Amino acid sequence: MSTVPTAKAQVRVHIRWMIRRDMPEVLAIEHASYEFPWCEEEFLRVLRQRNCIGMVAECGERVVGFMIYELHKSRLQVLNLAVAPEFRRMGVGRQMVAKLVGKLSSHRRTKILLQTRESNLSAQLYFRALDFRAVEVVREAYEDTGEDAYVLQYVLPDVLPTELVEGVPVNRIARQLEG
């Protein structure tokens, strides 16, 4: 008789701004998630920047995930995102990404960018399932290992590239489509 693994139950989380007292739980999740985790000083340095925002996902009274992102003129840039190991594959990360997608607008910020290690196949597959696509390789992006990174991008559906919106073809294929 074979046993079939059962899917974990999906949990609903409350996503809110990160506050100072969340830091111990955020650091615990960070250390459980990454081989080369950020330290508290790195979190604080990034969060002090005007365009950086920290959010946490709460289940009950417990922080079970977090994300740090930057606001730019035409995009959101995810700097860090992690879910507590015992809450993975339960929809927590998907809800956090959905929160970011909800901040996009066809008139302003139309895409989300993030960078992941070349060796982090689980993150690559996860974000691919959320409609992110690799758009660039950054050579030797990580100082700790010299490892390359993939830049992954999510583009708001129904948003045409600026060049096409303005009527200027981007390449010969676009020109043929217009002609």
C-alpha cells in the first residue's frame, strides 16, 4: 500500500506594515530560509531608505512571512521575501506576491522585479508559477559566493511596452505588425 502525500492546508494571512517589534521573528525566518541571511543591521539599513517598505504576513499573532521591496517610478523591486519553513506551500508567499501585484497600475508601476541566486531552483520555479519570467543574468551578483543571479520580472497583464503605446516600433517584427 503506497501513501500519497497530502497537500498542506492553505492559510489566510493578514499582511501589514513591518514594525520594529517584528524584527526577532523576521530574523528567525530569514535565518531559517537562507544560507547567507541578512543580519539585523542590513534590514535596518535598507528599511531606513525612503523608498523601501517592509511588510509581514501574520497568522494569528505570529509573523509567518515577510517581504522588503523598493518603490521606483515604473516598478516595484523585491529585495527580500521569505516564509517560515512550517508555513511554506500553504499560500503565504502567494498572498504576499498578490499584495504586490495589487499595487501595480497600468498608468504608473507596471512590473515587479526581483533577483534570485542561480542555484535557488525552488525560488525560480516558484516565481515562474506566479508568472514571473527571467529577463537577465547578473554575473557574480553575490559577493559571498560570486554566484550569478537571475533577474525575474512580472509584468501587469494588458500593459503594452512603452514603445508600442507611443506608436514607435521596437524592432523589425513590430514594424511588420504595424505595416
